[in-house]
Amino acid sequence: MADEPLVLGIETSCDETGVGIVRGETLLVDAVASSVEEHARFGGVVPEIASRAHLEAMVPMIERACHGAGVALRDLDAIAVTSGPGLAGALLVGVASAKSLAVALSTPIYGVNHLAAHVAVDIVEHGPLPEPAVALLVSGGHSSLLLVPDVTHDVRALGSTMDDAAGEAFDKVARVLGLPFPGGPHVDRAARQGDRIAIDFPRALSTGRDLQRHRFDFSFSGLKTAVARWVEAKQRAGEPVPVADVAASFQEAVVDVLTRKALLACREHDVDHLLIGGGVAANSRLRALAQQRCDTAGVTLRVPRPGLCTDNGAMVAALGAQLLARGHGPSDLDLPTDSSMPVELVQA
């Protein structure tokens, strides 16, 4: 184990400052500082606030990670950092910090793709990834279906969101229902007390010509609007809004489409492993329905524990360790940030 690469990963694509340390395929520590409470009163992430929070948290998180792993910075074999996609200012804080460490320590630096890192983190949870695998990534900024023959250099986009991502829709519906930000956990909690079939909300791009034209794409904007109009109609009529039933019916519409298309991708690409990652992968109903449908289809489901689904430094370190172990050279020291970095570009 001692001869396996020791990699520190830095993640600052949104509102979490994550620093993780991985040795080979073993997670040693995952330290995260979130600024979500600072954004809650605005009902969404404010980029400038996120960037300032990263600046304040970076050094303490690096020190905390090294202490927790029982390693010194001089022991590192490489530093990995998210270079995109994400919020431009937030990414700059992480990449500048990683570059500073790389120069001071004379250590190679790997700029990596945030989405590919969400796939790679499952390695530290469940071992080597099957090749190929289908990955469903669902978060506040992304809803993507990927074919992953090799997470270090061959990641192919099958489909993505055409408007609101799943996590974004959760936040907006939570606001309509008077639930706190971030909406995902609160909608999930409310839905457990509700009826999933109480309201027949739409499933966009899932039937007929829409499915033919947008086979692996997602759209949740219309669903969000349908929920808002349903709630408004109840309020205009002076009737109480059944929050639990609305939450459960909305959530069922989202996870129904996500899992249906993910299993369709597995079947049409002859893949027998499905990986789910991203913040929405912590949703209890998504996990349950995905497991049910995978069992029926004979597909093995892999989902990291909830703490590794949200943005974290462990996922960046995990991808960096894979790149190093498979002989990929480091990034240039002048590596840029790219807020719209395509998923096919695994390493900057």
C-alpha cells in the first residue's frame, strides 16, 4: 500500500470547499466546509459569497485533511484540483491554491473534470470500476448520462439536461412549497409522508417522438412549472396545499424519468453496471427505485454513500490517483479553469 500514489484533491466548483486525500484506491480523509448557510437567505448559491468562503476555508481544510490522514504535505505524490465545470470565481480559488502547493512542494498537478471525478469517487467506496459502465450524474447543476469505458480518458456524453437540472428543480419546488434551501433533502423528507401517485405530474421527453429525438436527455423545467401551477390553483381556491403529497408526486416524476432513461442506456449499450453520482444521488427514493429497476433488469447498481455524492475533495483525489496510477502525465502549471468544461475532457 505504501507504494501506491498519495494524492491530495481540492474541490471548489460551487459552495463546498473539499479537500480529500487518497492513497491508491483507499480514502484516507475527506474534509469539507460548506457555505450553504450563507446562501440560504438568498434561495440559491451566490458566486461571490462562495468564492470568499473558499478563500477563508482553504488553508484550514488542507491542514485538517493532512492531520486526519496522518501525512505531511511533503509526502504527497501529486495534487489534483477541479478545473471545471463550475462557478468561475470558485474554480479560480481552488486552482490557484493547488498551483501554489505544486510550486512550493515541486509536486505534479492534475487539473480534472468535476463530472468525471463524481464517477471516480466510487472507486474508493466499491473498488475498481467496471469498464464500460453507464453513469447517471444528478446534481444542482448537472443531469447527465455518460458512457464510461475508462474514467481516466474515455468518458462519452449520452445525454444531459436541456433546461433545469434535477437538483435545481428540487430547489425551485421546495421554494414553492415553503421548504428551506437547499431543497433536495427537505423535499425528500416531506415526500416520505406523502402519496407518490396522488398527483400525476408530467414526465418530459419520455414518450413518443420526444423520446426518439431526445433519447437520453432530460427536461425538468416543465415539471417545475406544473407543480407551481398546481399549488397556485389550490391557493386561489382557498384550499390547503398537501405539501407531502406534492413533494412525493414531484419526486416520483423526477426519479421515474432518471432511472428509466439510465436503464435504457444500459440496455442499448449492452452495459451491466450503472453508477449514480452527484448530490441528488443521496435522495432516498432515487436510490430505492434505481435498485428495484436494476434488480429487475439484471444490472448491478453502484452508488457511493451520501457524503461522497455531494461535492467533495475525495472524488478529485480519487480521479487524480487513477490518472497517476495509469501513467497519465500531469497538467501544465499554467492550466486554466473552464466553467463550461466538456465532460469528454477528463484532464485539463
